[in-house]
Amino acid sequence: MTLLKNASLTTKLSVGFMFYSLVPMGILGGIFFSVAEDVKQLQQITLWTMGILAVSLLVFSVYLGRKLSAPLRSCIESMQAVGQGVASGASQVALVSNTLANGVNQQATSLQETSASLEEIASMIKINARSAHGAKDLTGQTRAAAEAGAQDMENMNQAMDAIKSSSDNVAKIIKTIDEIAFQTNLLALNAAVEAARAGEAGMGFAVVADEVRNLAQRSAQAAKETADKIEEAIERSTNGVRICVKVGDSLRGIVDKARQVDELVAEISNASQEQSQGIEQIQTAVEHMDQVTQMNAASLQDCSSAAKELNAQTDTLHGSVLALASLLEGRENGSHTGSSGHSDYSHTPMPSGSHRNGSHDHSGSNGNGMNGHRSRSKTPEAMAMEEAIPMDGDFVDFSN
Amino acid sequence: MNATPASSSSPSVQQKYLTFTLSAESYGIPVLKVREIIQLLEITPVPQSPSYMRGIINLRGKVLPVVDLHRKFGLHPSEFTEQTCIVIVQIEGSAPGTLKQMGILVDNIEEVLGIQASQVEEPPDFGHAISSENLLGVAKVQDSIKILLDIDKVLAG
């Protein structure tokens, strides 16, 4: 059609040209042949001239078309190749950003788990620290109690010593009683001797002396028993003092151990505190990592949309190239019918993900049926592309 | 009331003896020979006297010799205890008819004991450090034995 249009246009132009160039010639002819010339002759001449001019123009245009078509084709092919390269690069970028997005997602999940674990650990450490603090208080109390016990033990030792000295005093008194009993016994014996010397007259006196002696002996016996008891008491109090000393030693040992436990628990408490602080730092770091991961995810989204945009741009480029190619091909089809072997790029895999910008209006005028080819030919690469970049809801399918 | 032993009188008659102990042995002397029983006093040794002569004491202004019966009898010498006493005895003097007082050291005074003549036996000839001529006899009191000393003869030698 374009060609026909062009031909009529050329004719019109030729006629105009003829008209404007032959009118003066006619006038000139008229001047030369002075109106005697026949109009038919003039028309014949005009037709001939027109025919010659048209043929020469046609030849010229074909020549020009042939001359230009080769570099244009190579240019279109290289543009096509570049477009394909960019499209595949964009799909690769989309793929990589998808993988990266998966990784970042996993990272984010792991970070959340880590954060949760850290919170648990932190709470456990806090409980530990609290327990250690409580244990420290308790050991402090234990230590104080043991020290008080040791002090009481000292007092008890003194009390035992006092008991011992009291027993000693009682023993002295008993000894005095014993001596008195002994002397009374001697006196009674002397009285008995005197009574015996007195013979019959001393019989009553002898009885009295015997009674006195009995009393003295009972006193002595009682004093002896008391002395035994006192001795036993002294022995027991001595034993008590010994036990007191041992208990005091044990209490001192307990005090020492309690002090050691106190120190150890204090160390544990400090360590727990430091652990708590460390965990807080780790938590801060993990929060920071989380933020960074989220930023990464956002960047990846940007990257993905950039890849989409690139794809769309590539598509636009492809459309333009196709238009150019069809233009060229149409010319060649006009001149060389049957040589349409250069439509291979219409079958090239074109990413169909970015058709929504409607940049293919110009290709509709040619009516080559390219649209159908393009939208249906979803090569594996394009499929991968679709998987990588999910299509939006407003996607316009060009398949019809 | 001279040196005649008590066993010479009738069996029903009981003699009184002062009993005491020396090295766990029990001895008795007739109570009429005893003047006094005193606690241990300070004994002043007398030079060049026999070893059994412990020394002299001052008893209320009277100076009396004290004999250690342990040494006299060749028994184990024992230490003085709180029970140790001095028995002042009245014995015949060197000149006949005179009396003299002496102290004897005993470990412990037991009692004034009445012993029946039937309880007293003749001293055996053997088995003891003391020669039997110094003894009045051997008294059986319950399950124990008390050696009855002739204190005049003991202190005469």
C-alpha cells in the first residue's frame, strides 16, 4: 500500500513537475511553433517525458533501497542481539535477586529465632543473677549466724570454766568437811579409848563415843560421796569445756567455709551481671542485623523492580526494532517477493513480562501477525522470568 | 594389867583393841596401852638414831619419840596421807615399874574393837616378817584377820 501510495505520489509529483516545467516549454514551443503545433503532440511529448521520468525515479528508488537495506539490516540485527542480551541480563538479575530475597528471608527468620533465643537466655541469666544475689544474701546471713555461734561458743566456754571453778570451790568445802569428819572420828576414838580405860564406869561413855564416831564416819562417807559427785561434775564440766573447744573449732571452720561460699557466690553474681550486659549487647547487635536485613530486602525489591523496568525497556526496544525491521522487510518484500527469510527475530524469545506499557501500537499498522508470535512464544527463559518476577494484576495479555 | 595376854582370861570376856592398818594389813593393840590418838604432827628427825626412829614430836610441851612401824617391821615404806595418825602408847620403861610414852606411826586408824578370847589364836611360827614373840595372837574378825601386837615387846627392841 505504501508503495502504491508512493507511486501515485510520485506520479503527482511528476505531473506537477512536468506541469511546472513544461508549461514554460509549451509557451516556448508555442513561441517556436507559434500555436500551430497540435495539442495532441504536446500531450504525447508530455506522456513520454512523464514515462521516462517515472521509470528513472523507480529505478533510482530501487537502487537506493538496495543500497540502504544491507547496513540497516545489520544494524537491526545488532540491536536485536543487544536487546536479547539486555533481556537475558535483566532476567538473570531478577533470578539472582529472587535467590537473594530467599536468602534474606531465611536470614530474617534465623535472626528472629536468634532474637527469641537471646531473649530466653537473657531472662534465664537474669533469673540466675537474682538467684545468685539471693544466695549471696543467704550465705551472708549464714556467715553472720556462724560467727554469732562462735561468739556464743566463747561465752559458753567461759560459763563452763566458771562451773569448773565453782565445782573446785565446792570440792574444797567438801575437803574441809572431810577433815572435820576425820578429826571428829579421832576424837571419838580417843573418847572410846578413855571410856575403855574407865572400865565399867566408862561403859555409857563408850556408847556415846561410838555414836559420835558413827556420825563422824557417816559424815566422812557423805563427804566422800559428795566429793565423788563433785569429782564427776568436774570431770563432766572439763569434758564439756573440751567439747566446747571442738564445737568452737567446727564453728570457725563453718565460718571460714561460709566466707569462701560467700566470695564464690559474689563472683557468680558478678559474672551473671556481666553475662546479662553481654547478652544485652548481643541483642542490640542482632537488632541492628535485623534492620540491615530489612534494608537488604528493600534494596532487593528495588533491584527486582529495576530489572522489571529494564525488561520493559528492552521490550520497547524490541518493538522499535521490529517496526524498523518490518519496514525494511516490507520494502524488500515489495521488490523481492518470496525472500522473507529474515523474520527469525520475530521468533526470538522475548520477555513478555513488560508488555503492559503498550509500546507496540506502531506494529499493528503493518499487520504482520507478529503480536501473536511474540505473546505466544514463551521460551523457558521467559517462563523463568515470570516465575522470578510475579506479574501484576493489571497485566494485559496480548495473546489474542 | 601387865604383859599377860588377854587370852589367858575366860573365853567369854572380851578385850578391847585399837585396830589400825599398816600397808593394807590390819593390826590391833590393847586399848589400855593407848594414851591418845593424834593427827600427824611435824616430826623432827634425831641424828644418829635407828632408821625406824622417825624423830621426835612436841605434844603439848612433852617431847615424845615416834617410831615408824613400817621400818620396824621391814614393810614397804608408805607416804604420809591425810589418814596417817600417830598413836601415843604407854609402855614399860627400861627400868622396871616405870612407864614411858612413845608415838607410833600408823597408816589409818580403824576402830576400838572388842574381841572375844575365842576369836584369838596362837601366832604361827612362820610366814611373817614379824617374829612371833612380838605377837599376842591372831584375831579372826568376820572374814579378815587382825594381828594383835605385844606393843611392849615391839618397842623394846
